[in-house]
Amino acid sequence: MSKVSVIVGLQWGDEGKGKIADFLSGDYDIIARFQGGANAGHTVKVGGREYVFHQVPSGLLRGGKVGILGAGMVIDIMSLVEELKQLEGVDYDLVIDERAHLVLPYHRLQDARQEESGRGVGSTRRGISQAYRDKYARFGVRAGSLLDERILKEDLKRSYEFNSRHFTVNLDFEEIYDILLTESREIRDMIGDASLYLRNAIEEGKSILMEGAQGTLLDIDFGTYPYVTSSHTISGGALVGLGFPWKRVDEVIGVFKAYTTRVGKGPFPTELVDETGNQLREKGGEYGATTGRPRRVGWLDLVALRYAVWVNGVDYLVMTKLDVLFGFPEVKVAVAYRLQGMDVRWFPASYHRLARVEPIYRTFPGFDDLDGARDYISFIEDYLGVPIKIISYGMDREKTVLR
């Protein structure tokens, strides 16, 4: 009997979804990515080797799997071709939805210039927001256009002229066109109707794991706007990004880190800017998989996490990087906020309000192993009202406990 699961991050991304998707993928036939682009970084360590994926679903390392790049994604062809080289020798199939939009060279250029101007939000400079901008302005180029040179030239011309009128291009049209033709030769056979593929797979009784990038608090609508990504990172985004009916989804799996991190600008109530924060960052290796930037770090925020559990409809939780907390003399979790003299127990919709809150903490004695963390884990489960079924305490696939 087929099974359909959605796995999402519950914080500001970097929760370890890649490792968990890889760990769970043995029970699924298809791993489908539903949003984002090469701005995401999933790091998986298998057999002593470290793999960093940006667009390809991490579960493909299992072999014998089918990967989907959904319509909700914006795809960087050059980055994708390089990424697929990591899968040489692995038995897999990949379906790229012909509706997915392309990240074009001038999108990356515009993104970098915006960040350099000081008006950015701390993006990865991969051109993601610019590609989504063109998509919603209806001047984007879709993956299906790569299948016909005449259509590709026509669609690219519309996008190029739109960007030339309103934004910076500074790149030759024919050069961009030739790059797309050359690079797409490696992936043209993979382009098709992913929604139809998934429909047929369900009819055949196959199981599907739908994988998101980034995290809930970076969702374009339900995150800390404007310090967010440009797509829907929540579980509902899986349906939009893959063209899939909600009533066929069986469960939502929420992944969170035992503490909190974020990359880029924006409010962060539990951020630690002291020596404890530095120790957390170094011990957890908190540097971006895509950019190498040091991540901001802080204690676990249960107010934000409870909000994320609700928005996603989480059925069970996965806690990652618990081992990073081993050895600290005490460990804290935020159980409420204080704003203008009042206690707040729900995550504010406005980043202006969130930026002014002060966290109210519950402090736990330090612990050195899984057994010592039992009270910490139980308190989180009770607060959220959702069980933690999987605990990860290291990068390797084997360092995972099923509860």
C-alpha cells in the first residue's frame, strides 16, 4: 500500500532535513522536492563521505529511487549538472517538472548586486528571489522550454527584455541562450510532467516522500517577512509545488534542531552573542552548506516551534544535533516571550513585534548523553503536544535513534 509523507523544517532552515530524508528514504520509492532552488544546502554523510546537495533530493543516495524536482522549484541548470556528478555510480531516475522555472545568469547577478548594495536580506546570492519575481510577473522561463530551441529563444527573449527594461542584465542574450542550450543537453531527457508521474505512481501503490527546503520561519507568507525565502516552505507548499491532492497525504514529519540557528538578517529572540553562542556554533559546525557563512545560534525557541507545528499540521517530530548540547553546564529553552510588559505565548505575525520580544526561559541542568537528556526531551514533547519519534545525534546515517 502506498504511503505519502511530507518532511519539513520547523525553524529557520538548517535543521538537518537532508540527513533525515536520507535516513527515511529506504521506506519510499520516490523522493520529491517541492520548492526552493540552489539556495538550499542538504548535507549527508554516508560511509565516511560527505555529500552536499542543493537541488537534488538527498534520499537518492540510497539507490534505486526516483527523484522529483517539482513545479514549485526554481532550477539552476549549471548547478544541477554539477550536482548530479556526485551521484555517478548510483542507480536513480530523476524527473524535472516541465513547469519548474529556471534561474538565469542575470538573476544571480541581480541578487549579488542587491546584497552588495546593503539593501538585501542576507540571501545566498543564487538568484532565487529574482527567478520567483519573474515567475509571478509572468516573464519567467520554464524547464519545458528547454525541449524546443525555438520556444526557448522566444521565452528567453521575453524574460531578457523584461529584465533589461527594469533591472540590470549586462549579459549578452545570445551568450545566455547558448549556455542554456549547452547545459540542458545533460538533463533534457529528465524533463516531463511530474504531477502526472506522481498520479501514476500512486495508482501503482508506490510510496512518496515529499521534501522541503529551508524552514517554516522562512516561508514567504508565514515566516519572518521580509527576512524570508521566496517560496512556501510549509507542508501546504508540497501540494502547490508538486500538483498533488492533500487528501492523499498520510503524515507530516517536522524536523527541528535541539537548539536554534538562522542565516542572514531578521529577528531571532533566543540568539546568543556570547561565548556560549560561540561554543554552540563551533561544536555544531554551524556554517552554511551553500555559502559557508557562520550561522547565528541560540537556545531552542518553543514558542516558535509550537507555531510551526500548528502551521504544518505535524504528526510527529524529529530532533537533530542533540549531541551538540552535551557537556554544557545548563541548557535553556524559551517557553514564552515578554512584550511591553505582557507575556506572549504565540509567535507574532509581525517581525517588528518579534524583534522587540524578550524570551522567558526554562533552564535544565546540563547532560552528557541521551539518557541524561530525557527530561529535556519529555518537556519539549509535553509543551508541543507532539511526540518526538526520531533523535539524531551526529551526521552519520547510523547515529539516529528511533523511539
